[in-house]
Amino acid sequence: MRDGLLAGFAAGLLAAGVLALPATSPAAAAEGRYGFGTPATPEELARFFAIPPDGRGLPPGRGTVARGATVFAEQCVACHGEKLEGIPTPGIGGDKLIGGRGSLATKTPVKTVESYWPYATTLFDYVKRAMPFSAPGSLPDDDVYAVVAYILSQAKIIGPDDTLDATTLPKVAMPNRDGFFPDPRPERRLYR
């Protein structure tokens, strides 16, 4: 009785168009084509991005350290502190952003932008997508460049008068850039 009810319910959903089974051949399924969905448009894909180390995909714009200090004070200081020292209060605070150089191989590593992150473009990418915490992705590109310039300046990675843009940002040499090594796992090639 129960199996008959389930089969009848599924048949009703199919007939109503609520449940649609793809008409896909085993060959199409093996190629990753399943017969449902629609191709993503360029506009839909534009929301998803990752800026690689070489800077491909960085948007136009520019930011100065001085402008970054202003944006940081307005948007970031509540979580990261006035001196980028972080606020460790659970549920409120944000990570420490500077300091910790040379500490990663010690018993007390301090993981910050200057001690850990290998590429300045990664910092731009993260700030662009995830900050500020209260409104992720809301900063204009010029302000993202500026905040990144401010953080890197406070870490003494760039000068206080430097300007960052799509050309200069990928050229920033991060302190731990050479602290990473290629992933030797053979299965890694399966995901390319």
C-alpha cells in the first residue's frame, strides 16, 4: 500500500510538472550534461570572481593610502581596531591585520596579512568580496584599492604615498611570498 502511494504521489508530481526528470543519455551524463538548468550568462558570472596573483580581472580604479585611512576609520576600525590590532571579542571582533612576520613556523604563529598572505591581489579579492562585515561587497573599487593600500602601508610593505591600481597591486612583493610551495599531491591535476 505504502509503495503504491509513493509511486502515485511521484507520478502526480511528474504529471503536474513539479518534478521533472532529465531526459539524459548515459553518454551525456558522463560528459557532465544532465538535461536541466540553463547556461549562466556573463552578467550572472560577473558576481563570482577570484583575482589571481597576476592581477587578471582587477577592476579599473585606484586608491591612495590617505583615502584608505579614511575608509578604514569609517568601515573597518570597529572590527579590526584603530591600529589594525584586531578585536578578539567573540561575535564582535575581527582579525589582527598586521604584525607577526616570521612567526608562522614558531609555537605561537600570528597569522596576518603581512605574515601569511602571499599575494596582495588576494587581499584585494577578499576585501572586495567579504568586507565590510556588515555589508559584504558594498565598497566601491576605489575604496577597496584604498583600504588595501592603507593596510599594506601600515604593515610597511608599501610606502605611505603609494597608490594602488590594477597595474601596481600585482607588483607588490608580500613578505611571505616565498613561504609557500607547490602542492605535490598527484590528484591535484584532477581538479584543473
